[in-house]
Amino acid sequence: MVNKKSKKPERRSFADQSTEQKILEAARKEFGEHGLDGARMQSIANRAGVNKALLHYYFRSKEKLFEVILHSIASEIWQTIRLELSHQPKNPDLKTAIRSLVSSYILTFAKNPEIPAILLRLLLTNDKFFPVIVEKIIDAVGDGPKLLFLTFEKEMKAGKITKTDPMQLIMCVMGMIMVTFFGKPIFQILQQKTSMLIAVNTDTFLHERIDFITNLVFDGIKEHKS
């Protein structure tokens, strides 16, 4: 009787992980610059320093690779937001909650500049993947939006902030976050026209931006007692 050896789960080597990581980093840049339709597998392979056959070995198609990138985007945003929230009080006030939201997205996008570029292309082309990534990001942040809205309602009922449409608030916050990255070409033209120094890529600017958005939003909705 032949003894059947049990199959052990395959362990991926460090080299395999390193190659896959190089491919993912190259794919992010390619998708960020050209979108899903414009991206080419050969270009991704060239960026990663691998041959095209090996690229297809790891990821069967361009669409499959793009889906993996979207999953990683949602995961990174989730990790940043969770980390940010873990440092906040259990029941934060509205200003703290707003700052946490603003900080999480700005720091994530700054660390991964391909993310806003990919999201913008998905939005402008009404890509079928856009609702998917938005849903994944919303799922990833868990109770974050719910906590924000509950805090908003609580402080509005307490008379600490003016009567405000919460959806308008969120739209304003997200708009100011996104223009930080989408508006860079405009800022560059402003620099040429006005000789203003706008160092939008520095850590100092980003943290000043976080404080500015937070203060502008909160000061705009807080109740000013006469």
C-alpha cells in the first residue's frame, strides 16, 4: 500500500514576494498616469524590471491586476484611518473627529500619490470600478462615518454648532481634501503668475493644510454666541 503524503501549503519565497511588490508598485504608477484603459502590461513589466510572461504569471490580466490595486488602496486608507482613530478619545468632539478624517485622507494620499490620480480617472470616466472602490473604502472605515454623524447630531442638538446639513459638511470636507492633490497643476501656474512660493509637497504644508481645513470647517459651523 502506497502511503500518500499530505500536501503542505506552498510557502512563497522572499524573492516571490519581492517580485510581486515591484509589480504592484509599477502598476500603481502606470494606472495613476494612464488609467485602466491606457495602461499597458508591457509598460508595467518594464517599470517592474520583469518580463511580460512573468507579469501574467502573477496576475492573469490587466483587469485582475487593477482589482488588486483597488483592494490595496482601500486597505491602506483603512489602516491609516484606524491608526488615526486609535489615538483619539473614545467619544471625540466634532472638531477632533473632523480633524481625524481630514488627517487620515491627506496623509494617505500624500504617501501614495497614485491613489488620488486613480480615483479621479475612475470618477471622470464613470468607470464601472468606481462604485466598487468607493464601497470598499466606506466598508473599510467601518463605524467612522457613523461616529462622525452621531457626534455631529449630538453637538447640533446641544447648540454647540449651527443647524447644518451633514451631507453638505462631508462634501465640503472631501472637496477640500481632494483639491489639495488635484489642484497641483493650478498651484504651479499660480506660482508662475504671482511669484508665490507654494510648497505643496512638504510635510509642513500638509500639516498646515490639515489644521486649516479643520479650523475653517469647524469655525464655519460652530455656534457663535452674541
